[in-house]
Amino acid sequence: MATTAQHAGVRPDAVPTLPLAPTDEEQALRAAVRGICDAVAARAGGDPAKAQTDLMVALAEHGFNAPNISVEWGGGGLGMVGLVPIVEEIHAAGHIAASQVLSASIVGSLLERHGTPEQQEEWLRPITAGTTTLAFGITEPDAGSNTHKLRTELRRDGDGYRLSGQKVYTSTARESDAILVVARFRGEDGTLGLPGLAIVDSDTEGVSMDPIEVPIAESTYQTFYDDVRVEPDRLLGGEEAGLAALFDGLNPERICIAAGACGYARRAIEKGVAYAKDRVVWKEPIGAHQAIAHPLAEAQIQYELAMLMNQRAAALTDARAPEAGYACNIAKFAAARAANFALDRAIQTHGGNGVTREYGLTDLFWGVRTMRIAPVSEEMILNHVAQHTLGLPGPTETGAHHGHC
């Protein structure tokens, strides 16, 4: 069995391809990741924080931290096609693939496509090694993720820049070494223009943060940037990269969220099915009754459809196909819906036991529910499909939101 991402999984081709059945390599990759996850959970003894920290180290040791990044920078060279099954298995095991989603897929993709060789050496290689993690700051209190209304600014200061503004829901900001902040350049005439990407050390002078209390395992923060100095080598993609560069990170984010949602859906279905087979109230297991069996069967169907769409999105993204953004939006929408339906039916199958911590379903609830909102809401995805695919009229600003690819 393969034990490293560099030697397992499905390598993307220049032309997008989508295998209709999992290869032996993909199955080996999934089994290896699941084995690592289960071993880490057993050693953690029920401590989720320890499990999360240990898991990142263990996955990096086996080459599963950034399989999407090219071999040149220490990754597996598998593209998003290779990252999808890894993220799914991490979530199916009950963990969170924070490093894979934030550092590897978003920041890693941006660095690989738009970073200078010096930036790639300084940041990309440590990301693939698992020794450095980066958070991603885009959402703002008054703008959400509408990049045309972001107020965080970058203004010229000698040969560098000054960063000022505020972000909300910056996941793992305090635990990360640095934050990739999305801001807008303020011109000499005072107007705000194109977005820019600045790498800022989490503990640098002028950066502060307050935790946002949320009922999920992943920490998130409100972050403040008070006239923070940004050196030229910390600007990713230069001043002209704009939205094109930004979405090279946002599309992989959608794919990873969809993969995580598929993993949660699988976990919920597995728990629901196991309980339906074992629980006997009358003469036979409750799973023999259609009222229990059919919802679980529908959950399985929704999971399979979402997983297939996400694999398509990953293949298109690796090939840099123009349809990639559309596919990523649909995959994220479908997977979030599938996960929420599966978890709801698994809880209902358990009856009163479904809301106790003992059966491990309530621990998933808020994380699964959040996937319908973040990183792009269902409503924004529907807006985008309605306007840009179906040609329906809509508000002129809608296409500028985070849902636009």
C-alpha cells in the first residue's frame, strides 16, 4: 500500500479527465489517510485539540499535507484531484482538514500560481512540509465577501505598503504563522481599486485579534490591522493580480469545503446505518422499515452525486478550464446540502439518542450547518447560476460577490 501522497492517488492531466471508478491508487490513498486519522484519534484520548495538532504533524510526515502542490516544492504533484479524497477521509474520520483547506488549497494554490520563486521558497515549501501554516482573511463586517466593497486597504509607503482594516471569521488566525489578507489598493486620488494579497505575520506589530465564539471545533477570529507595514516581498501577485489571482485560491477552497462536507455526510450515513441495523424495538431491526431505510438511502444518493460533482470540479480546476468556477460552486452547494440532509436523517434514525454526545452526531451539527453559509452562501451560488448560467435578470452588484467565479 502506498504511504505517501507523492506515490498514490490520481494525477491530473492537461486535459480534464474523470475516472468513473476509484483506482487502486486512490483506494490505497484513502485507506492510508483513514488509518492515520484513526490512530491519531486513539492516541488523543478524546482531546480534540490534541488530535487536531497531532493529525497535522502525522499527515505531513506521510506527505498528505499538501498533495495538490507540485513535487518541485515538496508536494505530491496530484493537484486538487489528489487533495479531494484526503480532505474527505479526514472529515469522514471526524476531524477537520484545516491545514489542507487553508494553507494547502487556498494559500498554496495562490503561491504556486502567482508567487515569485523567492516567495515560493520562503512560504510554499514550509507549507508542504507542515512546518508553516497560513490563515486567510477576506470577510469583513460590512461587506461580507463582496470584493468590491472591501474596506481593508493597502496604500503606498515608500518602497512598501501600509495595511489598515478589519476582518471577521479569519479561521485559525492566532494558531497560524501568518495570514494572507485580501485588501484593496488605495490610489493617490484616495479611491479604492483592485484587490491585493498581503502576507502578514500573525504576531507582527499592528495586528490584533479577538476570538469569535462559535460552536464548532475550528477557532475563528476578528482581526484588526492598524497601519501594518507590508514589505514588497510580502505582496503576492503584485499590484495587477486582482480578482484573477484571488479566485485561483477561492475555487480550491470551495472544492475542499465540498470534500469535507462529503466526508461528514459519509460519517453520518455510516453511523445512521449501523444504528438502524442494531436497534431492535419490535421483531426486526428498525432499518427494515422503509421510514428509516429510505431516508438513509436518499442520503447515500445525495452523497454520491455531490462527490461526483466535486471530482469534476477538481479535474476542471486542475486543467484551468473556464467552467471550473461554475463546477466549484455547484459542488459546494450540493455537498453542503448532502451533509445536512445526511446528518439530519442520521439523528432522526437514532431518535432521542441522536441528540446525546455519546453517539457522536451532535458534535458534527454546527460544522455541517455552517457549510451552507461559508465560505460562500447558498443564496450567492443560486444568484450566480440564475444570472450567469440561466441568463435571468438580477441586481447589478450580485456578480461581484464572493459567489462570482
